[in-house]
Amino acid sequence: MRRRISIAATIVATVGLVFVPAAIPAQTVPDAVDLCESALVPVMGGALPSSEPLAACQWDMLQMHATSNGSYAVATGEGVTVGVIDSGVDLTHPDIAPNLDLASSCSFIFADTPTADPSEIANGDCSNKAAVQDLAGHGTHVASIIGAPVNGVGIAGVAPDVTLVGIKACTIVGFCFADSVAAALRYAGDLQLDIVNLSLFADPFLYYCGNEAEQRAIYKDLRDAAKYAQHRGVAIVAAAGNESSDLQHPTIDTISPNWPPGEALERIVHNNCRQSPTEVPGVLAVSATGPFGIAAYSNTGMGVVGVAAPGGDFLQTGDLIPQHSVLAAAPITSDIYLFLDQFDPIFPGLTVSDGTNAWMALDGTSMASPHAAGVAALVAEQHPNWSPSAVLSAVQRTTQQRSCPGADGPFVLDTDGNVVRCQGQDGRTSYFGHGFVDALAGANS
């Protein structure tokens, strides 16, 4: 979860960091709507995607035609089950709870999982429902992008009638260790879920390299778990990552292993090294866009990225505009939500509350992946007998084509501010894969 999924998530998850949550009041819903309307006029064009109170902030849904007059009129994900392998979900949030299958939700945080809060530990005992509660905030945000209902509260998701299953594999501080991720994937296969979303990379290695025995064994376990889930009918969607890297031409990994603390070494990586689950065979990898094009932080890669989807980029216009991030649900006591500060001059973070419930704006391929997973749910509703590969092929086939950006960008920028070159032509590029996801076209596939 820490691969610059959002700057907030990165800061919160930094090993050893202790912080005091900012005592900044969240925006009220009306005030947030005013902020969004002022910042998003060029994107929204006066239209709203739905009747939900915070619809004015959902530029993401408008761009991909996940709207009342668009995909919602054709398919809503009814009868489709999507597993959210993440930091859990808020069990009582009104943008989660109505669609949550609590009976199937489970925590795969183990007694020996580093960085875990004791309340998260269930050791795969699915009777411990309290362990599924999202302490970080990330999993709730992701889940609501997929399936927040149209219920007069907050936002609407891509597939507002989908069934959500919370599968916890990530700790309160954002570590998603490979054994938990593999167990979660096998559990998704046991349940024969239709789709799972993984907005994460499997710790402790950013890249798993075939010439290293330990890494080779961990990657094999993850690959085998994914293969089991796929053979049981599960379509897997994953975030491409936020290192501004070309995954087809990886170069340097500076963060692995990221546990135990202080063990990371800078190493050169080549194509025998793969991110997981992003580069596991059969997984649909998703890059991120802001309101005006590719997000500067997004990983890309010809033949690796399958599609692009809204992930947000609050720096995209050169101003600090958090309304250009993706607004979705948050537990009101979660770490990331409490950290964000709308008025921070360096890193503004929009938070919204109606007094009982909360929403927050984040950037990342973590936010892009669930948009694509939501489209997969619409496809699966229309074609319940399709295989996982057929469902994901339809998500790619029904995209809006995107060309490489012109001279004015926007571009992916590496850590030194250099442009990561876009390759390819209409129909397949390293930035956008097959194109930008389209909920209406997917629903009509």
C-alpha cells in the first residue's frame, strides 16, 4: 500500500514515523460541493454523474460514463461479488455497509504479521468480523469507488449494486505482506468471487527477482495463489504502482526489502524482476490519470499496463487542488483521514464529514484500479458465464482510446523530474494500455 498510492498514505506508512493527527475540521458536505464546483468546472462541464450529495466532486465517474444517464441505466453490478484485498473496510459506513457481505469478509493478518494492530489479527479465522474493520482508511476508500450505493449519502461507486467482500491483507500502517496477500487470493478462490481488486504491492519486495532464491519462492507462492483464484473463476485487477517507472524497462529499486527497517538496498533490476501482483500472469494492471491526462506518479509499461483509469493528481494543473484527487469514503477515525489537512500549504488533503460519516480525496493507482474493477463487475453482470480472461478482455476492448500526450503533456515524471517517455499509438500505449476505462461501453459489452 505504500507505493505512493497517495502521498498521505506514504507519509502515514513510513516505518518509525509517529505523528499527531491534525486537528483540522473537515469540510461540510455543502462546502465541499462548493469547492468541487469551483475547481472542476473544466472537467465536469456543469454535469453531475448522479444524485448523490457529493456527486459534484466525482469528476472520475463523469469521465468514464459511470452516471445515472450512462452505465447505471444499463448495469449496476447486481449479482456480482467483488473482493477488496486491502486494509479492510469500514463495517458501518453508509457507502459500504449496504453492499457489504460481512459473512464472507475475513482478515488474513496473522499473529506474526509485523506492524499489525492487535485488533486486526484473526489468523484467517473468518468468525472474527471485528478484525476486518479498516483502521488505515485505504481499503474503505477503494471499496467505495467500486461499489458505493446510490442511497442519498456521500458518493456513488462504479457498480452501485455490487456485493463487496472485505478481505484484509494490509495492516494499519500499510504493509501488505506476501503471505497475507497469497492467503487472501486463495480465499477469494475458495469463495469463487467474480472479481478481486488489489491496490497494493506484496511486501517486503517492490520487485521479486528470479535470480534470488528467497524472492523467487515468494513470487511463486503469489503467482500460484493468483492462478488458483483464476482457475476458480476470479478476475484479478491490480494497481500498476506509483513509482513513475516504466515496468517494461525497470532500472533501480531503492526500497526493497522494506522490512525489517533499515534493510533496503539500492539494486539494479531488469525484466527478470517483477512486481506482484501487478505483473502476475493474467492480472489486469491499471495506470492512473488525473482530470487532464496521465498522472505524473503513475507506473506505465507497454505490454504491462492493460488500461488506465481515474486515480487523481492534485498537482496536475500546477496548483495544489485536492479536488483533482479522487473523493471516496473513509472511516472517520482512520489514520489517513485524520492526517489529511485541506489547508496544508505543501500537501493539502480534502476531507469531508456530515458529522457522522467521512470521505477523503486521495491520489494513486490504488484509486485507479477499483474504477477498472467496477467496470469488470458491470461486464460480469451482463455476462455471468464468462471466464475471468473474457471479462478482463472486455474491459480492455471497451475503453476510450488515448494517444500519447503532445508536447504540452501531461507526462509521467521520474523522481528527478524527467519525462518517462510514452510509447505506442492509438489502441495500445505504454501510458494507457488499451485505453481509458468506459463504464457505459463495458456495461453494453
